[in-house]
Amino acid sequence: MPPSAPGPVPAAVGDDPAALVATPAARSSRSTRRRAARYRLAPLLFVGVNVVLFALFFVWPAITGLWYSFTSYTGVGSAPWVGLANYQKLFADSAFYAAFGRTVVFAAMSVPLVYVLSLSMAVLLTTPHAKGKTVARILFFVPWLISPIVAGVIWRWIFGENFGLVNYLITSLGGSAVPWQSNANLSLVVVAFAGAWGGTAFNMLLFVAALKNVPTSYYEAASLDGASPWQRFRYITLPSIAPTSFIVILLGSLGAMKEYALLQSLNGGGPGTENNLVVQYIFRTGFQQGQIGYASAASFVLMAVLMVIAFAQVLVNRRREA
């Protein structure tokens, strides 16, 4: 008999066509899930680190300071509970109102000055016909790299009464020395100019980025309509950079209300205590006079004022956009 034809060979489990087709898809699906898990894990890791640092260096000190503001804590020993006594004393303290008033005056001088200087420099750096933009940008940015303590010392050398450069030039020309340090108003003006000198560079970069995002077609259309450079700046540039202007004014206001290092190194809040800003007042009462609880109450009042300022500016900006 002829040999019988071999029967069909049973397929192995691993040789199942359906299984062979599904295996690459399954592997791709598992790889996609692993990549998605990594992409979800990385943002959570970075956010988690920031949350921990925020809680450790802001939330916990804030809670501790709030507790101290209701006590008569002096920095050592126990913290006896006094309730609202610190706040009542604070709102009856003329020195606190004087420091707060000088802080408002300082902010009213420095914030507009920073805005005008930073916007002016940004316009110069974005003008097509300007020369030496790279060198100018470096020179304008250098003050922002200097520590406020060092900047205060530099300006103190420039405007010192007995050894300052400005008074030396004035007396060399036959004039009399100006009391830059002993006159409280002049001393505060010097601090405002010093703060504007140091804070202009960063805002200048913000304005440079905003000005470069303004469509050139707007200026071309305005030029064809016969608009002057001032009209183009007023009706095109300023409205286009309004969001950046809001950020600059908001950050400048908050920074001016919290100024400490520059003023401390330039004139120490002097002459005497006439130029004590709110932060200097808090530092002196808390660390020099040992009234930690009372200084904590002043700190939370300052925080409430800053929150009101920020909220008011945000509200005005939203109404303007609407």
C-alpha cells in the first residue's frame, strides 16, 4: 500500500496566528502604558517637590507667625496668649502709621519711575534704527545682577554727605554740600532712584518681549493713515502691552512695599527712624526689641495690605479687559 499522506501537524500554542498577531500589539500597548505612567509621574514629582518646599518654607512659618501674633512671645521661653492685644496696640501705634505712610510714599515714587525707565529702555532696544543694542542690553542688565546690599553701598558712596561723589562735584564747582543723608525727604528720594536703578533691568526684558509681539502690520497701517510716532505709541503700543504693564506695576508695587535690604544698606532707615519702612519697623520691633508676637501681628497686617493691593489691581485689569 502506498504510504498514507501525512496528516496535518497540530499547531503549537505559540504558533497560533491570532496569538502571533496580538503579541506585537500587546507589547506596544504595554510600552505605551509605561511611557504614559512615566509622563504622569514626572510632573507629579516636580509638583510634589515644590509643594513640599512651599509647605516647609511658607505655610508652616505662616501658621507659626499667625500663632505668635496672638501671643506675647519674645523669642525665648513660653508664648502667653494675649488674643487681639497685639493688633489693638499696633493700630494705636503712631510709629507704625508713620512707617506705613513712608512705605506708600516710597512705592508711589519708585513704581512709576521703574515703569517709565524700563519701558523707555525697551523701546530703545527694539527700535530698528538703534545701534549697539547688544552692548546697551548688557549695560542695562548689569544693575539687576548686583545684590541690593552692594547696590545700597554703591549709592551711599555716590550720595554721601561728607565723602560722596555728587557732593564732591558740587563743592568742586563752588556749591554747598547737599544733605542727602540728614534730610529725610532727600534720603528717601535717593532710595527710590536706587531701587529703580536696580529693578529696571528685569522689567525691561518683559517689555522687550511684549514689544516684539506687537504685529508690525498695525504700525504700517497707522503710518499709511498719517499717524505720528506718538500716536502710534499711544494708541497701538500701550494697549498692546497692557498685560505686561499690569504685571510690571503689580510686581513693582508688591516689591516696593516689602523693600528692606536696599534701604538698610543705604541709610539704615535714617536719619534716625524717619525713613523706616514697614519691614524695617517689623525688624526693629521683632529682633532688636524682642517683641516677636507684636512684630508677627505687624507682618500679617502687611500681608493683608499686599493681598488687597494685588486683588484691587487684578480687578481693575479685568474690568479694563472686559
